[in-house]
Amino acid sequence: MSSERLPLRGGRGSQARPIGANIPEVVEVYNGQAPIFILKDGTDRVRGKSAQSNNIAAAKAVADAVRSTLGPKGMDKMLVDSMGDVVITNDGATILKEMDIEHPAAKMIIEVAKTQEQHCYDGTTSAVVIAGELLKRSEDLIDQNVHPTVICHGFRLAAERAVELLDSHSISVADEDTLAEVAKTALTGKSAEAVKSFLADICVKAVKSVGREDDGERAVSLDDIKVEKRQGGSIKASTLVDGIILDKERVHPGMPRAVTDAKIALVNSAIEVKKTEVDAKIQITDPSMLAKFLEEEENYLKGLVEKLQNAGANVLVCQKGIDDIAQHYLAKAGLFAVRRAKKSDMEALSKATGGRIVTNIDDLAKGDLGNAAKVEERKIGDSDMVFITGCPEAKSVSVLLRGGTEHVVDELRRAFDDAIGVISVAWEDGSVLTGGGSVLAALSRDLRIYAEGIGGREQMAIEAFAGALEVIPRTLAENAGLDPVNTIIELRKAHAEGKATFGVNVFEGGVMDMQVAQVVEPTRVVEQAIQSATETAVMILRIDDVISSKAVSGGGMDGMDFDM
């Protein structure tokens, strides 16, 4: 390397650079002195209105991507990943999860859908569309020189007020019929819509079976509803089982196909000859010794089977493996055995049958056995499955979903998950709201009145928020092929006349009473959608500087000269 050094920019400790070298865009200049480089080469920085408009545009693009899926007349999306796998769905959360999105602001919008899915199981598309519309409206306000923090404050006030007003619109859940209508509303617009009454009935029974009420508090653990999918047959072949379905088959053909009045042993250790914990060597010098050794192994396994019999078990569900010889003796004893059951299945079986999972067969007692009316192996589609039914006071149930093709079954599963989710939320909270955009239209009207009493520039933000809520009824109308302007005018007129439960009639056009039409959704769904959409919109609006770091080619500090 030449000893000649070029003049350097920067003071002590700064990165040395030859005069005339490309200076990065992001520099700070103090009092006319030489620039001090703060950011690495390759770092992108977008500031001010450009940053805001970029972020808003990205968020709007995500919202527009799912907008056409909203409502009973919404369309589906086909998502093809890099491996060529296809997903066909109109579930907002699934669409956004499967999309490969890079923009950081767009990723924040996806978080809205995730949060909505985790807490409410439905309303993901609505939440994302509201967030996109809030940002769109705020962009107009920014163009009018309203400061983003003022907009944020106005949005927060509006969201708080909207959530307070929800109580006045809520309807208490009186009976199972209301829960069934909640499920039907969630299923409307999905591929399973044709059989929504059938599915809704299954969903309500499943949730009611696993729901628990303690001291007036209701709780549903959806993990207690086990779902199995099988392609082949129609959707109407789907069934609810008051017990557990195992995607397994008998370990030995000599075992009975069905056992009535089943006493079930749940074992999570292998029914095999145990290996020594340390390396051991057995020296056999005589053929009779080998025969004796094998006989001893056989006797050990035979003894395990006898212990099961002595405890009174006629069905064995084992979490680990079962030796071939043990299978023979189990079949000979007339026991029905399943091996390598999943841990989740074992826990579900324990809840459903009242049995206790034992680690050591020696400890197995009669009191540890689970009870079921029947255990049988049935052929479902191309493979066998084990049905454990007739469980007294089952705290866990199973649902078998059927459909013509794999894609149909997958979409049915997503629709089913949404339906049981909203039923559980409605049952836990004990309140629902009318759908069809009726509540959001009512909130929009209430917020406009509320804005008049606020004053200042926040009033403009609250009015923008009120307008943004109307995006849901407008989108419902658009997706149904109706005139959105006329629909919104009709809806406003109905609400001005005090008809607070009127929403968009997507099937016949115009507006109608959603309470009469029995279009209802859980209060929590709307509340969470408003809150998470507002919070995300506020977060994006407050960003005025985006600094994107990129890896510098050349390997970090190597080759850098510093002025010492």
C-alpha cells in the first residue's frame, strides 16, 4: 500500500474519506464545517411528508388487497406460494399471512389482522379496511396542514367515544338460537355458506359442550374442540362426536374392530422391553441360554398385558411404541390398542373420558381408567380412524370435517374455526351487535354529533374518523354490486329516523333491519376492530422519518481508514 495519504474529511474518530469521494445523502453540517457522517453507506432515509405518504400508501395498498373479500358477496383470493402450493380463501388473516409483504408499514397493518384473529377469531378484514380508511382520511387532513399529532389525538378521542357507545347498541345473548345466528353470520360469504345452518348447529353444540361457567364467569377453551379433516364425501357428512377422534388405527388386525363399554388405559410409556441405561453386554455361551433370554423378554411383555387386564382395561391408547410380541398378546387378550398417539390427543382423551395418563403400567389402577360407551375403528375416505364415543360428561369433543377436495376441506376448516371462535366470544361476553354495517353507521352518526362539542382541529379528525367508519357499509354495497353512494344516503336517512339497527341489504339492495334479518356479530369483534385499527393508524401517522439500514458490501470495518 502506498504511503501517500489523501486528505481526509471528518474529525477525530470519524470515518476517513478521500476528498471527492461520494458523500452519502444523510449528513449533518454544523456551522459550515466539514460534514460529519452519521449513517453508513447504503442507508436509505425518507423524511417528512414523503415518509408519511409512503407509509400511508403502503397501508392503503394492503387494505385494498383484502377489501373485495368483505361481506356475504365478497370474492375469494387464490394465493400461490414459492413452492406452488395453492390456498383459496376470503379470510383476511389467512390472505395477509400468506402474502409475502416487505414494506414495514404494510407489516404493521398485518399485525392488526393477527391481533383481531387472536382475540376475536373474526372481523380481520373489517379491522384492516377501517385502518386503511383512517389513514386515507388522515392524508386529506395532512394536506390541509393539520398536524399529525392533532389527528392522532382526535382519532383517540373518537375511538374512546365509539367504544363507550357500543354498550348502548349491544343485545344480550338470550339463547342458543342467537349463538347459531352469530355462527351463520360468520359463515355467510364463505364457501361453506350453502350448509351454514348445518355447520352452525355443530359449532354451537361443540362450544356449549366445552364451555365452563364458574361464579358467573364464562370461559371456553377452543383447544378442547379437536378438529380432524378428511377429503372425500360432502360437507354434510361432517359430524360432531361426544368424545375423541384419533387419526390412528388398531395396531393388530386380530384385535376387535369395536369395543362397547370401554375401559380405557392411557399410557405414555413404551410397551417394549426396556433398554439398559448404560452400555451392557450379555454373554451367551449356550443355545439354551438364548432361548431362556428370549423367553424372559416374552414373559415380561406378557406380564405388562396381564397388568392391563387385571386393572380392567379393554382399550389401550399408548403415546409411545408397542412391541410386536406385546401386540400379539394384546390381540390374544381381546384388547383394542392404539400406539403413538399425540400428546394433545392423550390430554384430550383424559378430559373426555375422565381417565388419568399413567407413566408406569405397574401403577395402573382401576380408578385411572377412562370410560366410553364405544370405541371403534371406522373407515373414513381412504384410511381408518378410531372413534371414542359416548363419553359421560365429556369436557372435550371432536369434529370431523369432510369435503370434496383438499382445498374445500381446508377452507371449511378456516370457516369452522371462525364460527366456533365467534360463538365462544359471544357466549363468554353475553352480548352481540347487529351486523351489515348498522352499528358502524350508528357510531358514525353519533361521532359527528360528538365532534361538534369538541371544537379545535381535533373536531376535523373526529369527523374524519366518523366518515372512515362508513367504509364498511360502503364496501359491503360495492362488493354486492350496489350503488355505494345511494346505499350510504339511504342508510344515513334510516339512522336519522332513529332506526339504529338498519344496515345494508346486500341481497336485495337498499337497507333493512338487521335484527329482524338476524344478522348479528359479537360485541368484542367490533370493539377490537375499532381499537386495533385506531392504534395502528396513529402509530403510522406519527412516523416522520424512515431510516432503512442495509448491509455495507466490503465487510464492515475492514479497509476503513481513520484519522487519528
